Amino acid sequence: MDWKSRRIEAILEQALLEDKATSDATTEITIDPKLRASATVIAKQDCVLAGVGSIPRFLEIFARLDRKTLGRYEVISHPEIFDGVRLKKGQAIAVIRHNARVILACERVILNLLQHLSGIATVTRQYVDQIAGTQAKVLDTRKTVPGMRVLDKYAVRCGGGENHRLDLSDGILIKNNHISLGGGIETVLARALADRRPGRTVQVEVRTFDELTQALDGGAESILLDNMSPPEIKKAVNIVHDRGLTIPLEASGGIVLENIRKYALAGVDYISVGALTHSAPAVDLSMRITAEIY
């Protein structure tokens, strides 16, 4: 992850502005402006880490927003602590050494982001582990927190999953609403195949075997099998293979941790799970802050 990209910087800056971190009323009247402190970020549960690279960026952006920032900062972490690693309860993630006022002002936004992204990474890893040994891969969806998609999808990768489309411009996926509004599968698919940009694969969402047949007859290059049961998925996979086709097959809809392995064993290549980003609970992290003694 390029934590210095303009897109990421805008997200982190907005988090600081939203919290009015440079106007911390409590800290300004209670903490000596020259005091330095050490803050240790700690995992309070087993989890998968995501977002540790945001810590120094938050501090750098804060310094730009508040020209009164005193002292240099240092963020220290063990070489084996990085995004995607499995953490144990009680394990230290990083130590921040900086002006105490800055640490207190940035504490909540740092924890909020780490907890959110690590929550996504942790849930994703659970799904990936469930289908270990199969050919299927876990995909995310566009069901992300508004404004946070690039980070949410990064967290999925930290958990071992893969990304589906980043946005609506990133590939062609003909869904049921396109089909109903555009005149049917054959019409919409023919238009997409004729007018697409070079290099773009045309994927079609189907909900029935009849729709699957229409999509295959029309030349679909990838199939999304939506809201089918594992036995139906297996039948659909066989239909495609019986035609001698090797196009990517994806399952989606109603897939949870308890049944994802059944879908994987049905023979699909990909399984998309909206819950990775829209329902992942934040993990429990804390920041332990102590004054530096000279």
C-alpha cells in the first residue's frame, strides 16, 4: 500500500479534520506542550493486522496541519510485525515516540483505522482458511464504507483474499438490472462484446440455468452464479465444462462462513462475499501511553 498516495492522504487527513485533532481542548489545557511520551499499540484479541503503515502518515499529516507540532516522531515495530501477519492477544504492534500532545490528538483516529482494517483482514482470513485446499479464491465486492473502498479492499488482500472490481469503470459486469432494462441477456451481452474497450472481460450474472445457457450462447467470457445453492452451482459448473469451456466461474449470494466450503467444493473459481467489508466487526486494539522519563 502506498500510504503517501494522494487518495490515501485525503482519507487520513479527513479523519484528522473530522476529529478536529489539532484543536484538542482537553489535551491543550492539561498536558505540558514540551512533554514527550511513548505509546504502544496493543492487540487485545487474536487478529490479522492491516493498516500499520498509516501510523507515521497520520503523524506527518498532523504536523502539516498544525505548524506548532513540537519534536520529531519515531514509530518502532518488530521486523515480523507487518500487514497480513496474525497477531496474538497482548502482542505489541508498534511503539510511537513523539510529543505527548500529538500522540493524544492522533490516538483515536489511528486506532479507528487500524481496528476497522484489521477487522476486515481478520474476517477475510477466516473465509480463506475455510476453503484451504480447494481451487476457489475469496473475492470482495463493492459493498464498502463510502470513501474507504481503496483501504477496505487493501485490508481484504491483507487477509489473503483478492479484489473484484475497484469501481464501476473497472471491468464489465452485466447484472440482472442491466438485463431487464437493456432488453434481455442476448441484446445486452451482444452490445457489451461489440463496444467494450480492449482487454476488458465481459462477465454476466445469471440466476437460473436458462439464463446461464443464454449467457454461454451469447459468448459470455465469465459467469457470476448468483444466489444458487451448492448443488445448483455444481450443476452449472458441469454445464459449462460439458461445453468444453474454461471461463472463470464465480459464486455469490447467501454465502457465509458456515457454507463457503460447500461452494468451493462445487467447483467454482471464485467466491465473492460482501460480508468481508460490510459486516466485519472492528478488532479490539488499545494504545498504552506513558511519559518519557529523562
